[in-house]
Amino acid sequence: MARRRSICAILLAGACACAAQAQAPAAALRPGRAGRAAITSADRRFMVSGLTSAENMVLARKLSEQAARVEETTGMPLPMQRDQILGVMVQSSAKPDARVLKVQGWDGGHFYQRLVAPGARRLDEEDLMESATWLMLNRYAAEYAPEGLRTGMGATVPDWVSAGLAQNTHAALRSRNRDWISRELAEGRTLPLAQVVKQTLLPPGLWREKAYAAAAVEFLFPAGDLNAWAPLFKAVGTRQAIDAAWLRQNCLALRDQNPETAWKEYLEQKAQARTAEAWSDRGLQIEEKLLQALNFAPREQVAGVPDEIPPALFARDLIDYRAQPWVAPLAGALSLQIQSLVLGAPPALQEVLASYAAFFDQLATPPAEKQSWWKRSKPAKEPGQIQPPDDATWLVALNQLWMRAERAHQEFLENNQGRKRYVDSFDRPRVDAFAEPDAGASPRTRMQRYVDEFEETIISP
């Protein structure tokens, strides 16, 4: 009996080992949980958490780029020490009406700041950058705060200053605001400057007041002018009111003239300015960034990429590797990177970006693991996170989404090229063949001068 029991135990152990080996390949192909380590930006100013590591890295890079634009505008480096990292926490689940939450305050003589943002699917980059800019400007003001005022929440710049500066850091937003103000000038319903500078609090989202706030910041605080920005931060840090009286006394644009008259003249001049920026929608510039996002080195984005994977991939190649665990976090990061390009993109390109983002979102959503019939079913996920029933359905969905994105991309390029041709034909200057050359024209090259002299010797008797 003992011998029979030993034989049965050996056979049972062998059967379990065989079953484990049979299930091992399937488990290896099953997507694992993406790494979710917090990422600190290269400039050591921002730490982003809550998303996958690759997505955190994308968002940290965007915040660093915005910080560089703020420094360029104010003419001063951000006063952020190594122990003053601005933490950004992205919620894994948020209410449908969730907004970016700005948090700051003095504690034990140190100035702390945080941003709490809704999940990646509800993250509005324009709102996020306005909130981040508000915190950055408050950093400048905190440096001027005397010891007795380093308590509580701390000094805060008015929203019209922070939102206006954030709007001016993107060329596409400047062009959009210029068009908005031009229409209102034509309709005779512009906002007075006295009303604009009273907007100490502005709600998130797109509002006409933000277009005027951007113009007011550009009018009162020229970009790169340290003599304009430093007094503002000193006044905010010492809790002075940034009202009409302070602006008249400290802003060069308002001295010795009627503020509203100068403001109206500035708006008219801004609306009539016909610059290259006003005529360009930056569509091809953003499309170039899209191409760069679609061609990537996977090992620079995520960890755990097998050795047999090529060092460089095109986005469609990920379909072939869809079941491997490193693909889902990489797809999530690429989706977030492409969605960040929507800010400033023309409407036609926004549709293209949305199509590619939908492809990557589906790629990051593998089929649900099959469960035994007696196990409880998991709660339903959000519509954008519905998992396909099996791999075959997943493959069909991925191919369809990719083809849709490619068609939208091609249509955008064709329409953009046609529009460029139309602009060229419409705006091409008419030159009189017998007119004298423009004195300010580009100088002739040595070869051109040689040909000119040769032609003169032939024509002259």
C-alpha cells in the first residue's frame, strides 16, 4: 500500500509539471501589468506619477518644455531647488467632470506645490499647462515673500496673468486668439482693459476672456523684459494688489496716456498684423512630430523589450507583437504623446491624431483573460476600455483602426497641399517686368553678376 501511494504521488507530480509546462507559453504571451514607477523630468523639476512609466515620461517632458517657455517669457530662470520638485499625480479613475487641481502652500519654511490631474483619457493639455504655468509663476513670487508672509497657501498671481502667459507660449493659440479678437473688433464688442485685469479667477476650458488675457499680458509685460516681470513678482510676493492703479504706475505701456485708448490701439494693431505666423496653421510642423512619434526605438520608451525585437519600429509593426507584455505600456505612452499634439493642431489634423490615438488605445487593451464559468465577472469598464473577446477580434479591430488612421492622414496631406498651392497662387506678388529692381532685394551672387555682365556685352553695340 505504501509503495502504491508513492507511485501515485510521483505520477501526480509529473502530471502537474506537464500541465505547468503546457500553460507556460500561453502565460508568457499574456500581457502583464505595465510598470508604473514615477518619473522625474530630466531637469529635475517635475515628478509625474499615476500613469505607466512610459506615459509619465511623456508628460514630464511636456512640463519641462513648458517651463522653458515660461523662463523665456519672463527672462528669468525658475527658482526651483533640488528639493522643490513639483509633483504631478494623475488619477487612475476620475469623475466625468474632473478638473485639474492646483495645490500649494508653505510648510515648515518650505514651499510645496502639487498638481492632481484626471486620467489620461480626460486630460486636457491646455488646462494642464495653464495650471502648471500658474504654479510656476507663483514660484517666482514666493522668492519675494518676506518671512512673515511665508505661511498658508502663499502668494498667487491673478489667473489672467498665468492663463494669458500660457496662451502666448504656443504659436497656434496666439493665432487662434488673434482671429477671435479680430472678429470681436469687427463686431464692436471688445473687452475693456479694466475688465480684463479684474479676472483674478478663470474657469478651465476655452473662454473669450482668455484671448484678451493673452493680449493683455503681451501688452503690459513684453516677453523677455525682466524690468516688466520682476516688479510684478515682487508685488505678488509681498501681497500687493495687481489692480488698475498698480498697472498704471508700473507698466511702461500705460504711462502718460489713456489706458483704454492705448489698449484699443494695441488690439487693432494686433488684429491687423499680417505675419507668417498668422498665415500658417503649423499643420505640417505638427504632422512632422506625428511622424517622429510613429517611428520610434522601443527600448528608449519601455523596459523589458526582448533581444529579438528590432532596435527601431514603425507603429504598425506593434500589431505583430501585440500579445507581448511590453507592447501595452508602449502603446499607452504613444497614445498620450500623440494626444499632446492636438494642442495647436488644425481641425483636419486633429481628426488624424484622434485616429492614431484610437489605434494605440486599442493596442493597449488586450483581450480579457478567460475565466471559469463559476467565477464572478469583473465590473464593466469604461467605453474606451472595452476589451475584445479574443485575439482574432483584436487583430481585426487593430487593422481597421490603422487603415482608418492612414486614410485620414493621406487626406490631410492632400488637402493641405492643395490649400498651400491656392495660397501661393493668390498671394504671389505681381512684378512689373520693366520695373527697377528693389533696392532692398537680395544681393546678386558672383555667378549671377558674371552672367549679367556677359549679357550686357552681347546686347551693347
